[in-house]
Amino acid sequence: DAKTTQPNSMESNEEEPVHLPCNHSTISGTDYIHWYRQLPSQGPEYVIHGLTSNVNNRMASLAIAEDRKSSTLILHRATLRDAAVYYCILHNNAGNMLTFGGGTRLMVKP
Amino acid sequence: EAQVTQNPRYLITVTGKKLTVTCSQNMNHEYMSWYRQDPGLGLRQIYYSMNVEVTDKGDVPEGYKVSRKEKRNFPLILESPSPNQTSLYFCASSLLGGLEQYFGPGTRLTVT
């Protein structure tokens, strides 16, 4: 499975946008880019996924580089409830295994 | 409410005493999976199931068994638990294999 690289931690101020980067230079053509987050003492929660085009949903936006070797999860207005570990994951669906790396711990300051 | 439930949520047991952690989902999902989460190691997949009677190994299957006799249930069985299986366990399900997985609340297992 192709690996992803994320910063260990990031800080943001409440109500400001947050850009969480992810590098995946060995991504294959069939790999989808998934983002999950894990709030304290909870199970992971699906956020968004995409293949080539940028994606938006009610939780976040996903911006995918043209060469697909990196992507950015965008939280448009961070709230205190967005403080969590965010995981960027590559998944080709055919393999059916979801491999979580270390993720980025997002801290949101009031 | 669409959800994945796990029982028990907390369990302390002794080495060698067989145990089962149940997982149930009410979304009619075909795909179900078990993960363990350990500090510094992130989430690792134990087993997954594409559908009833279809199961396959994940990254760390040793010491675990699963079964999928019904679509909604996917129990995790530890026939002879050992202290290195002390961990936080999550069950997950999705409509299509791997995409948009819904996770349960977790089961914290301690084996002494």
C-alpha cells in the first residue's frame, strides 16, 4: 500500500480556516484519498474522500494536487469540536484494507 | 439511528480465558472490519469481511478469529488471550468495501 506523510500536529485558532496537508508521492492511479478524524475517546469518523477532483461536503473540502502526490483537507471555520487526530489514507477499494498512519493532531485555540 | 455497536465497552480478563467481543450494525452494510489501536502504532486492521461467510486477514490477524454468519454481526473471538492483546478495539462497517467506514465506540480490553 502507498504511504502517506502528515505533520504530527498543528494548531489553529477558533473560527479560522485550517489546511491539513498530506503527502502521498507513491500514490497509484486507482488509489482514493480518504480522510478520517478521531475525536478524543471516540472511534474514527469518516470526513471525506476523493480521487482526482476537489470535493466538498458539509464537514470539509478536499483539495487534490494535479499530480495527485499531495492533498489538503480544508476546514473552513475551525471550532473547538474539530480538535481531533486527522488521518489521511490511501485506499484502492480492491484491496479492502484501510491502513491508518500516525495522523495529524489538530489543536484549536479559543 | 444508523450505528455500529460493540459490547462490552470495557473488559478486564486473564490470560487464556476465551472471550468474544460483539459487533453489530443496523445499516445493512456488506463490509465489516475489526481494528486495534495502540499508542504509537495507530490503527491496524485485524480482519475484515466483504459479506456473509466471506472473511479475510488484515495486518495483524494472529491470535484472533472472526465469523460472519449474519450480515449485521461480526464478532471478534480471542480463543486464548495474552497480555499483548491488551488494546483498544474498533469495529467498522461500510456499504461498499472500505469506503466511508462507520466506526463503533470502541472496546477497551485489558489482559492480565
